[in-house]
Amino acid sequence: MGRMKNGLKIGELAKRCGVSRDTIRFYEREGLLPRPQRTPALYRVYGDEDEGRLLFIRQAQALGLTSSRRASSGVRRSMASLARWS
């Protein structure tokens, strides 16, 4: 696993950002990370921008912001918007 020709596999991204693969998938479902591109074999492929967004989300969490279902939809949308601009 690791860097692919045009990006990173999910395991390498998770390792670089200190999260699990399941966390990345969760952020995708919640709309905090965009759906990744896929290889012909359907592997997820992530780029540097995805890594930056994920690190931003982690920093926001460290400051006490939450993306949980208990949080208001406005907070989740705001975090997703901020992540896109990071």
C-alpha cells in the first residue's frame, strides 16, 4: 500500500494524518471530505488537497469543533466549507 501513480491509497493517507481508514470513510459519508477518485480496480485515490483537508479537520477537532451527528447541520456544513478552503 502507499503512494500510487496519481495519489495516495486510503491506508497511506490515514497513516500520514494519524487517523484510521474508517475515520476517512466516515468523513466522506458526512461530507467533510469529497468522494475520492477511484482506480479501475476501485481503490480510493487521494491527493495532497485531501491530505490538507483531513489535517485541517483534525486541527478543528483539537480546538473543540465537532462533526458528530449530534452537532447541528450548520456546524457540519461550516466545517465542510472551511475544509474545502484550507
